Amino acid sequence: MKRKKQNKVDPHIRSLTKIVGESEILYKPEDLISYDCDGFTVHKALPKAVVFPKNTEEVAALVQYCHMNHLPFLARGAGTGLSGGAIPLNEEIIISLVKMKQLLCVDYENRQAVVQPGYVNLKLTNSISDKGYYYAPDPSSQYVCTIGGNVAENAGGAHCLKYGVTTNHILGLEVVLPHGEVIEIGGEGAPDSPGYDLMGLLTGSEGTLGIVTKITVRILKSPQGKKTVLAYFDDVEEGSRAVSDIIAAGIVPAALEMMDKTAIEGVEAGTFPVGHPPDIEAFLLIEVDGIMAGLEEQIEQILEVCESWNVREVKVAKSEEERSRWWANRKTGFGAMGAISPDYLVQDGVIPRSRLPEVLKEIEKISRESGLRIANIFHAGDGNLHPLILFDSRVPGETEKALQAGTACLKACADVGGSITGEHGVGIEKKEEMRFIFTEEEIEAQLDIRDVFNPYDLLNQGKLFPKPSRCMDVKKIVKDTVAVQS
Amino acid sequence: MDTQEHVELHDLYGNRGSEWHEPVSEEEICERLKRAHEEGRKVAIESGGTKRGYGGARGEYDWTLSLKKYKGIVEHNAGDMTITVKPGTTIAELQRFLQEYGQQVSLDPHWPEQATIGGVISANESGPKRLAYGSARDLVIGLRIVYPDGRIIRTGGKVVKNVAGYDMNKLFIGAMGTLGVISEITMKLRPAPKYESLALVSVPEGEEEKLRLLAVEIQDAMIEPVTLEILTPALAEKLTGTRAFTLLVGYEDVECSVKEQEGWMIHHKPENAVLEILHEEEARKFWERFAVTVPNTHTKEKDLCAVLKAGTKNMDVFTMMTTALDLGISHLVDIEAHGGLGHGISEYVVRGQQDNIIAVIEGLRAAAEQKGGYIVIKQLPFHLRKKVDVWGRNPGHFSLMEGIKKAVDPYGVCNLQRYIGGI
């Protein structure tokens, strides 16, 4: 009976099952639905199967099988990516790494930890905080996103202004190459290994060059003190001028975040309201950390700068509890938009910090012209903007309008010498927009490098790079609710 | 440098072009490489010329492309804290320019008056302060590369946070010029420190373990030193006059924070240790002297000399250092060394007879590899580079590196055979 049933199954599925075991594979359409997209929900497609390897050997065997049989495949972590990097466009075999979720070792003396790719970002900090250590990159989804996914996307976070993004914290990688060979880069965490910096190249390659199966990361000692300031402005431009002046004063804040009026309306209607004044135009959330004795002086300077730009009210967090509430309010900002709009689309442009006022005006213009509200939540300190375009997918044509407005925001960033993505990646969402910042030749140069690793383009096909001619499929309008998570 | 001198240096260190070209514009660089590509010429690339003895299995190339005259600031956005410079700009010129704005490029490689930013990026040079500020890969946000066929390819951008496409910047940092000529470098800047000091902690011979324990304690405490550099007694003697293992603990922050950390150090000074604290100008002067203690290819040396770089786990630097001194005694060579206990890079100057130097290199390499680390030879005369491998054994994934070289420079125009495995 069982044999008869198995005979109906695709022979590839049978072979993949042999590698991972019957309990570790999904292939029935109803089981695959949750894998039809990631945090970018505008485009959806079903994979052929999802497999859950338990170790590097299984990943290598799966990859070898796909390579030998010319089956497209891709790796997936928690699926929180915001640009569609884990969406199966070609009926891929999805290699989910969520069952490889061990913390393999922590070496406090050498300040490093080794994790499997499915290990959740925040768990690392939680596991070492009792000894006073932490892992610096802190994307807003850190309570659920995996470090493997962070490596693929070169994830950032609010505190990367001072401490850098994922690539600055990776010391070694074990990688399964697209033909199934397992390699080690960076050895046991010795810096500057001789040879081209493949670790730097792989980090942020959006899963197109290899599948990371083990990661050695740098861990840091927690700062002695932290001070957090909330400053309310009646004018967005004055708020953004204050950002520039704080940096110009020689302060390196740990974080410097900004939200505008629409965003504030969202977070106040969301799960973690903190009572921001409803009539305020913008606020800055500023954090400095380091040796306690030096923080007071920096806070005084920050307050002075805010005063000089006519701040309405400014307060310093009185307790860790208050600080945590402010951060929860900020970090759940994207999701909170769901409270004020049926759908929203998040963008991820970067601009030179000093161009903030003019770009904000341009975004306002885009909002006016499209007739869609745009909320702005951003890492102001490093010029990384997250315009959130609010729309209603039930209204015919509005999804398309939202996508166009998003593209226009990225164009505005590119036009002032910025970039189309600071931390969310290109994925499928922004691959055409790559042309805003790179020439054909430059894109070709990157593809030449991809071909060295992934010559048959079976691994995460159709991501990151524009097609030779513009592909309208990518911007296909899907009527599903867009519920992008933070 | 006169022509006679550079001919002599090239005789000693190889990496020599029969013809010498000094482009002053990007167009000239493009033209030169395009011609090389078409005519099948081999080009040696340099700028300050301080690293001629670093890698390279060829004595001669057809041309030397010297970027020493292709220098200057292209764009400085003080408000954005970014700068774009041409490769021939020396580190000192760059820092002097930024000083006026209270800013700095947080890189402290050796020989700032001679070493150029192009060379420092290409060789991935760093100094003790990488502990706090990172190395070139953490600072470079964009590059313009003249590809070996003369095309101009931009990588990265001009903003401090950017994940669009592959992080191609990383490929060219430390690539020893084997993937093209870097014609512009954009970096992020930091504010110059408001106050700085340097604590020198030295211990009598035989008690160096105390410094290792002190470094562990410092790292486990909530203080934030910018250096944790250990000096061997011979190097310490040159810099401080005292022949003793010495730990350099640097602080950079607002004054009250620096003072607080100095207080911690005074309180935790190991028994029998001598503690001296240099402030501001004194500390800066010390670092200036430190930066010129390890010879480069322009330095006149009486004896045969090799300079080695080791990369290991952070605290293994300490063991590497003591191993080096033991090897020095058994092979009758003089060794001066320093290394960062918080960042894992250490450096060794070995002087003596040829065979003894090679034996020390091999011994130290074995010790490093046993700990999962490596040794590369940063400076050695050309005839000796044929006897001992500069880069150590090829990694298991060397074929990817070969593939990258072939993809970018299929005809081997740029610095052929300069890098690992002869790429």
C-alpha cells in the first residue's frame, strides 16, 4: 500500500526524501503555501519542495543532487527578508536551514562564537548577555530572523551606525558551493586570511553564491553605559538638520533614528504606543553608549543641538524599562502601519546624510502625486530611509501605484548619489532598480563573479540582477494583502 | 627617489617594470592598461613603493605603472563624513587634510608619510587601532577600478550603508593589485578623538604572562581601549628605552572617559609592572615613532631582513610572540615583534643569515598553522622569495580565487604572479 502511494510521487522527491528522511520534506501543495513568499509578499510562487537538512553533510548531499539533476534550488532561513530573496520563482527546491539552529561554541577570551545558520539572531545575545557580551547586528526582526539569513542579506539594524553591519562581524564561514563542495573561509577566525576576501563577497550575496552552513561571528562586550534621548520637532527639516549637527559635533551615536508624523500615527495605533504627542511632525530617537563617565557630556551636546533647531520637547530615558519601551515602539514600526492602512510597502533607500531635507521633500512630492500616504521611518544617522507606502490592494490599480511610488522613492535616493538598498537587499523587488546606480558593464562585472561560483545559475535564480530586458513579471500585481513584517 | 636608487631596489626586491610610467589622470591609466591588454604586456602596479618586497614571483614586468603622481582629494563631504581620494595620496597627506575638519580616516598603517592609500588598501594594511576602528574592509564604501582591459567599473557607492548587488569592494581590498588598478577610493570617516592617552605597561623578563592576563582582564572589563598591542623586549627598547615586554593600551574618547579608564589601569596594574601614561601630543608622538620602526623597502638595512605578518585568533598573538622569540634564540636571528591581543594580527622583523631567517619563517608558519592561523611574508628580497612561499599553502577553495582572477584579468595584465598561488 505504502509502496503504491510512493510510486505516484515525483522521483526527485523520493530521492530528496532519502537524503533528509520522510519527516523532513514537504511537497504537497497545501504544505507549501507558507513558503510561497518571504517578507516581500507582493509576489508569490510555490516551490517544488521544502527540505529541512539537519547538518552540513545533508545540505551538501541535497545541493549535489540538485546540481546533478539541474534542479533550481535556494536556501531559506526564517523568511523575514523584505526584498523577496527567498521566493521560489522557478519551482525551486527550498533548503530550509531552520533545523540547523545550534550555538556550537562561545570563546569569550577570543571574542567569538560559532553558530549554525538557523540560529536566531537575538538568541545569541540572550545566550551570552549574562557574561556581559552581545552580538551587535540588530535588525528589527532579530527576535525571529536567523544569522544565516543575516549573512545572506548583510543585515543591518538600528545600532549599525556605530558598530557596523553583519559583514563587519563575520570571522569565518563554512559554505556549500552550488555544486555541493563544502569549503571553509576564514579558518578558525584568524583575520585577513591570505587570498581574495570571499567572506566579504559572500556576505550580502543574497544566497546566490553558496549556502552558509556554519558561521563564526565576533561578539562584543556590552557598553558600560547607555543613554537614550527622545526629541520632538515641529518641523521635519529642523529635525533632520539636528541629525547632521549631532554628527558634525564629533559624536558617534550608537543609534540615531527618525520618524515622521504619519509613522508616529502608526506606532501610536500599534502594539507598543508610548504616548508621543499627536500633533508632532517628527521625533528623533538618539542613543549614545560607552564609558559612563563620558556619556553625560555627549548628552549635553545633543540637547544643545536639538535646542538650536527649536526642539519642542526633549527627554532622556529615566530607566531601562522606559528605554526598552521606546525601542519596542520603534522596532515594531513597520508592522504598526497595519493599524492605519490595509496594506503597505516598505522601501529601503540610502542617501548622503546631508541631503535628508531635500529627499524628504521629494518623497512628500511623490506622495502627493501618487495620492498615497507615505510614512517615513529611518536610520537617520546613516541616511538609510524606509519610506512606507500606504495603500489598499482592494482598490483597483492602487498596488501598482504603490510599487511605482516605491520605485520613485528609490530614484530620488539614487539621484542624490545614494543607493537603492541599505539593508533589505535587492532580491526580486529592486533588481530593475539596480540600473539606477550601476551601468550595464558594472552589472556584467558582478555577473562574471557569480559565474565563478554559480556557473549554471541553479542557486537562487532570477534574483539580484536585472534581466537584459525589463521583465514586467516582477512588478506583476497580486491582489493578496501585503503584510510586510518588520 | 632618483632613478639609480629605484633600479637598485628593484634589483633587490623584484616586481620591476622595464619601462616606467607615471600616469596623472584616470584616462592615462585606462589607456595604458588597454594597450597592455591588447599587446599582451605585463604590468607591475605601485604607488609609494614601500611594498616592493611584498609578494611576487616575477623579477620583471614589461611596465611599471606608478600611481605616485595620481594623488589628491576628489571630494570631501564633511557633513556626510565621507571622502573620495586618488590612490597616490599618502596616508599623512590625507590625515593632514582631514585634521582641519576634526576628522580622520581611522587607519594607522606603517610609514604614513610614504605609504599611499592605494597601496594600503591593495595590501590591506592596518595598525594597532584596528582593534577599535576595524581595517580597510570596514572603512571603504566605494571604489573606482580600472579593469585590466581598461574598462572603468565602480563598486559600492558613496553612502555609508549599501547592500545593492555584490559587495565587490571586498574583492579589491588586499588583492595586491591583481584585479586591476584602483583609481578612486571612497571611505567613511570618523571624528578625530577629543582626547587621547596611551598607557605603557611593562613587566620584567619572565613575567610576561602577567600581560596576557591583564589583556584578558581589560577585555572582560567594561573599558574600551583602542589598542592592546604587545611589544617584544627588543622593539620596546627601541621605542621606550626599556628592554621589557610592554603592553600598549590606548584610549580615545572625551577626556573624562579617558581619565576614568586610566584610573582603572592604575588600579589593575600587575605587581612588579611599570606603568607610564602618555597624554595627547606625547601619545601621538609615540605612535608616530611606532609607525616607522618596521622597515619598508626604502629603509636602508645593514643585515638581511624579513618582515612577517601573522593572523591568528586574538589571544594566540601572545603565544606566537613567545614562539618567535624562542625560534630567534635557537636560530641565531634577531627578532622584533608586536601584535594586537584584541585583533589577532602580529608582525615580526627577522634579521640574520639567510638560512636562519628561512628556518624561523618555517617554524613560525608551522606554529601559526597549528593554531588555525597563517604567516605571510610582507618583505623579503626577490631571490629569497623563490626559496620560501610568501603566502603559505593555498586554501582548499583556491580554485575560486583562480576563477576570479581569470574572470577579471584573463590575460594576466595586472601584477601577475604577485599573489597567493601565483595569481
